[in-house]
Amino acid sequence: MGSFSFKSLLGAVALCLLTTPAMAIVSNLTPTADGDIQLFGGTNIDTTDTIIAFTQSGGLVRNAIFEFDLSSIPDTATINSASLDMTLTRFVSNLGPTAEIDIFGFAGDGAILEADFSTAGTQLFDGTTASGGVAGDVRSFALDPASFFESILATDLLTIRIETDSFASINIASLENQTFDPLTLNIDFTADDTPVPAPAMAPLFAGGLGLLGLAGWRRRRLDA
């Protein structure tokens, strides 16, 4: 009975040593480039202002574009969730209590280009944000599906486009802003679900071997 108990203990220690679970990691990414694009009345691409503006007023549409480098996240990572945080530089202007927000993602190239204005991509958010507010307010948006981000990891580069509707006008901080933080893409991921060694468990494993050896020595003494 004693022998079985010590062997069970040793097995449990060995299992702990080899099966420490992978930990979830949250990567908070700022854009490598940002800007806004308007095609109404001629192409206008602004990548140097301290604000990013996206608006819709009749035929006048201006979309916000953000480029991200995902190379810090392993290509085989499991994406648990993703979200965007943006900081207002003024209140949200709109005719009603809320303003429409549409967020799209697609494979990027690191640059803010005219084609980014209308590339189809995958819709990651379709909802609203409250009108009003003040400069410094942070608005957060949950993005899905997570599988989109997994599919884009091998390319390393991601483009995010944000649009609005219903005669809304929204200004947020850009990379050049010295007062407020730029937009942040937050990705919660698990790097690997394969069991990994746990060095901190080594003393416990050694202790288990010692106990098993002591049990064997006591049996030999009793049998002698």
C-alpha cells in the first residue's frame, strides 16, 4: 500500500513538471501608421495631423485607417479576444443620441493608401457609440470574429478601417497627438497549448524520488 502511494505521488509530481499550462497574454498594439482618407471632391490623405477624423455627411465621407504590425504574436497563436480603444479629441457630433461605428479589417501593407478607403475586408464591429462626451473620453469596441485575427497572423501586417454614418463626425487622437493616447488594438491570445517544462517544479520532483527511495529502503529492512 505504501509503495503504491509513493508511486502515485511520484507520478503526480512528474505530471505537474511536464504539464504546466500555457498562459494567456494580452498584447496592446499601437499603430505603425495612421491617417484618414476622403475621396469626395478629390483624393485627400492626411497622415500628419494630431487627430484622426472620420465622418459622413451626405456624399462627403472620410474614413480612418490604421496599420498594425502583428509580428510579436506567434503565427500559431489562439486568439481569445480582440478590442479597440480610441480617445476622443472632442465630443461626438451626431443628429441623434448615438453615432454609427463600423470597423473593418484586412491584410495590410504598412502604408496608408487610397485603396484602404474601400477595400472590402471583414467587418469586425457593427454598432454605435454615444454622441456627446468630452475630449479625453476613451471609447472601447469588442472585435470579432477572433478567427479573422488568426487568419491574418501569418502576414504580420493588418489594416483597420473605421467608418461612421448618419451625418456623424468623430475625432480621435493620432500617433502625433501629444495630449492623448493614440488608438490601441488589444489582442488576448494563447501562444501554445502544448505542455511545457516547469523548472520551478524540479525540487518537488527530486523530493518525490527521494521519498520513493526511502520507501524501498524500509521495505528491504523489513524483509531482511
